[in-house]
Amino acid sequence: MKILGIDPGTIAMGYGVIESSDGEPVLIDYGVLNTPARSPVGERLSFLYNNLLEIISKSQPDAIAIEQPFVAKNAKSALAIGRAQAVAILTAANRGIPSYEYTPTQIKQSVTGYGASSKEQVQEMVRLQLGLETAPEPNDASDALAVALCHIGETHVNNLLSRQ
């Protein structure tokens, strides 16, 4: 199973591709899509959509896992993240790939065992789980890999529960 994890954002969108065939996740690719500075939101969303299509064509994922927006103090920021999330969902749907959404707490709980983990703790656990020498940089890419790892974990648990 190959998973494309997405950390949505309209300025920087992290992505990470992981494959898991025998229970051990293997890193395929990761990075960040940085939208053109000061461009209108429509252009940024189009840029994200077109670049996600390229990543999907190259990696051929079986599923796309997307982090849900975290609504805290800044509603404007949450709206922008929601727009980027919608682009990721649309891209998956247009390619016939199932998409799954996870909250930040679900992702942290799945990857670190603690739902209120820091960015650094998540980054370190991603490094350990993928057997990397150094933690993936920047945080957007590391977060996207965490989303993909979360989906692999959730899929494994659901498969075990369905066998009972």
C-alpha cells in the first residue's frame, strides 16, 4: 500500500509518500510545494492542484491522507488551510483515489503515542519510524509524512478489527 500524506497550506503544502507492504513503512519521497509569493489565492490553489497531480502521477498512491485544519485563534488561517485541504481532496477524487482525513490530535497520537506532542517530537518519531539518519525538513514535509504514517496505522488497526 502506497500512501500520499498531505499537510495542507496555501503558502506551503507538505507532502510525503510512504509504502508499507510487510508492516514496515518505507520512505518514497517528500517535500514542500511553495506557492508563488504574494500571488492571488486562486493562482496558489491552481498551483497546488497542478503540482499535486504531478506528484500523484509520479508516485501512484493507493490512498491520500490529509490533515484536517486545526481551528484555534486564527479563523483566517483555518480557512486558508481548509481551502488547501479541499484542493487535495478534489485532486484525489479527480484521480479516483480514496482520501482520508485525520485531526492533528489523531496524527500525533498515532505517531508518538501522545496527542499533544510537539512538532519536534513528531519529527523525531517520523525519523525513527522511517529509519532515517536525520529528521525530515521542513516541518511541513515531516507533518505530511506523519499523516501518511497515521493512515498506515489506522488501516492496520481497522484490518485487525474487521477480522474479529
